[in-house]
Amino acid sequence: MLFYESFNHNYDQVAMEWTETAPPITILKENVTLPDYVLVDYTASSVRRLYPPGMWNELVATFTFQRLYGFYILQVYVPAYISVFISWVSFCVGPNLPSRTIVGVNSLLALTFQFGSVVSNLPKTSDVKAIDVWILSSMAFIFASLIELAAVGYMRRNGSTIIVRCNCSIFCLKCPIWTANKLDR
């Protein structure tokens, strides 16, 4: 919204109205586009406001924009998905800790650098944006895979594995004890 109002002169001294002969707002360019938005609609209205010193005219121009989100899908959301899925590859690598660590840490670093790049292109606000929540939740998933890696490594190193004979499949959730051997089978 864009407001036009006299600062010193009230309605008795200056009467501000939109023109009646033509559309009050004329867009000179056919397709108005900003880097992330497209102008969809615009309206003009006139309002009289009562202030303690008197009545003032106010002209209001309302512009409606539509956000172009294709850039964010290709540059933020899809790479975040891919980073999380790559961090899950460490579950399939086997009990070899160095390779699992490299996959998890590299996924976390890639997402961290991507987050820094995206934040530098966004407006500086103190509000939490949906893209912030998305990236931070993606980082939480990757960090959770690193925590699982640390837990399995600790259990294997200390020899605190308990052999559980289970006739179920690898993905059995009914087993009472999950050990490093069970997790890395």
C-alpha cells in the first residue's frame, strides 16, 4: 500500500482526490516484474481521516504482487532434500566409521554453505521465515544421522553388543534390544 496525505494542510485547505476521467493509476509498462514478484493487480481509493486538529484526505494506492517461487524450489528446497537423502546413505554403507563420517559431515557442510548463500540474498529481518525453518529442520535430520553414527560407533568400540537372535527381518520393530550389530546388519 502506498499512502499520500498532506502533512500541514487539512481537508479545508487541500482536497486530494483521484481523477475521475481516466484510471487513477496508470501503469506505463505492460508486464511489471520485480526480481522475485509480478504485479497482479492495483486499486486506488480515497479515505478521509479524522485527527485531533481536523479532517485530512488520504489517497491510498494498493498494489498486489505474486511471488515467483521457482528459484527457491530449485536453489533451496531440492538441494536440501538431496543433502538429507545423501546423509541417509551412511545407513547403507556398513559399519566402516570413516566413510560414514565423511558422508554425514559433507552433507552437513554442504547444507550449511547453501544456507549461508540463501540468507545473504534474502532481506535482513528478525522474523523467522519458512525457508529458515526448512533449512534448520533439514540440518536437524542430517545431525540426527551423525548422532546415530556416534551411537553405533560407541557401541561397537566398547564391545557392548548383545547378540540377539531374532527370526524376524532386518526391519523388525518388535525386537526388545537394538544393538550396533542389529543397526548395522
